[in-house]
Amino acid sequence: MRAQGGITRLAPSPTGPLHLGHAFAFTINWLLARQLGWRVLLRLDDLDAPRVAAGGEHGVIEDLRWLGLDWDGDPIRQSARMDRYRHALHALAQAGHVFESPHSRAEVREAALAASAPQEGEVHAVFPHSLRPQPGPAWRFTNESVNHRAAVPDGITRVRDEVLGERALDLARQHGDFIVWAKAGIPSYQLACAVDDGELGVTDVVRGEDLLGSAVVQQLLLGWLGHATPRWWHLPLVRDADGRRLAKRDGDEGLVTLRDAGASPDRIRALIAAWLGLLETPRPLDMNALLALSTPDRLAKGAHALASRGGARVTTAAAAWLRGVDSAADTLARDARGTAAN
């Protein structure tokens, strides 16, 4: 385990209210940081201007503070770092890693179909090498109003994850030449994350397992930009009672809704502890009590076991517990120990 000197980040997007899945991932991230002596940065991923909600930044910060989370230094806004992303694009293009891509989605799909053998089944619109331009001006970053793509090399890329173990992905076959700069004049999520994590010295990235594929992409970009790869911790997702992953549109599990209904951070912490197997029977926990239970080894083992059971579920008992029904604790504990339904 890395101890003193590490850096991690909480990276919410102010596009809507946070939910229990965010609370789960951000709390574990914070617990690992405070146990291992990492600095915690707050980075607001606010580049998608049309989707940034009015008052979204204030709401996100309020939710994090309500959960009992803090961070070191002032918030970092991606929208204030556009010059860093442009600089990275120029560097990647100069090194021959990035090219202009004016092709429409229809053109990409048509080329992908032509490049695929019939027996391969349904074809995803993976950008094929046949659409790459010949060496020349298109490999220099000169026009912000055109998509730019990364020239993904062939071969298997491996990611070592502290929760899920080692994973292998053929980036060229599964992602193709992915977009790193959009024709709207903004960097992709992948490029912005890689630039930020590299330049800010992030050593440990803790987030949901739905972003494991992004780790492979960001690992490639970080290497091209001359930065070290952080250690990855991809956590199991939180799902509703029917097994659907939580999303910002799911109001019932939103932190604002829960807070308005009388739920307390102490009960949310207890729910997280129950999911991770840190508590035999749930009881409200303040942050110091949860921190005392949460050694890095116990957090990693609990997350790994939870991932093997299909992730966390907001069951009927969990919802009742959050509403203040103490009698739901035993059922919640049994639910948390059981295997998640498919």
C-alpha cells in the first residue's frame, strides 16, 4: 500500500444531484485517503457546458459536505484548464499520436461494416484504420472545430486493479481510434482526465467499475504524455432493487431526496459499512467511527467480495433503514451478506 505522499481526487460532475452510488464511491475514496495519508483533491468535471445544471456545483459541494467528506485545497474546475488540454493535444499530434477526423457517424459505421467479416456478428462502429489520414497536415492539431482521434496501437493492454485484479483489453478492436478532442472545441472526458491526473500528480484513482474500460484508454494517453499510471481501484456499482445501476435521473436514491426525507449521513455510512461487511449489524456511524472500522485491507477485501456478488443493492430493507426504521437492520445485514440477484 502507498502511504504518505499519495494523491487522489473526488471528481463529481455538476450535471445533477449525487446519488447513493456516488456516496459509496466517494466515501470509500475518502476513507482510503485518510487511512493512507493521501491528499484529496476536489475536481469538478464541468466541461460539458450544456449538461451542467444551474446551481450544480453548489449542490455537489453541499452533498459532499453533508456526507462528512472534505478535501485539500480549493476545488479544481476543468473549465479553467482548457489551455492545458490544448497544450496536450498539440503535443500528442506533434508526436504522431493524434489526427483530424472529419468523418460522420454514418461514415464511420459504413467503414466499420466493410472492415468486418460476416461471421463476427453485430458490428459496433469502431473507428477502423482505413479511415486514418495519410501523414501530413491532418496529424497536426490546427482546427478545433474538427474531431481529433487517437491512433490506437494494436495489441493487448493490461490494467492492474486493486479491487478487480488484472484485466486485459484489446483497445484497437474494442474501442478503435477514440475521440480525444470534439468538434465542439472541447477535450474528451478521457483526455481531460489523463491530463489532469498526470499534471496534478494523482497516484490513486478510486471510482466505479463502469469506468474500468476508461482506465485502459487513460493509461495509454498518460504514457504518451510522459506521466506515470496511477493505481486503479474500481469499485462495484450500487444498483436499485431491480438490479439497475443508479443514475442521476433516479430521484429516489438521490442524496437531496434522501436528505429531504429525513435520512442522515450516519445511516448512509452504516449502509456502506454493511455492504462492505464492516458491520455485523448496522448502527448509525459518525465519520470517526466509520474511519476506525475501515482499514485499507478491509476496504479492498470488502469491495472485492461485493463485486463478486454483483454489487450493492438498495433493497427494501436498505431503503427502510435509511428512512429511520431500526427494525430493518437485521434484514439489511442478511441482504448485504447474500448474493445479489441477477
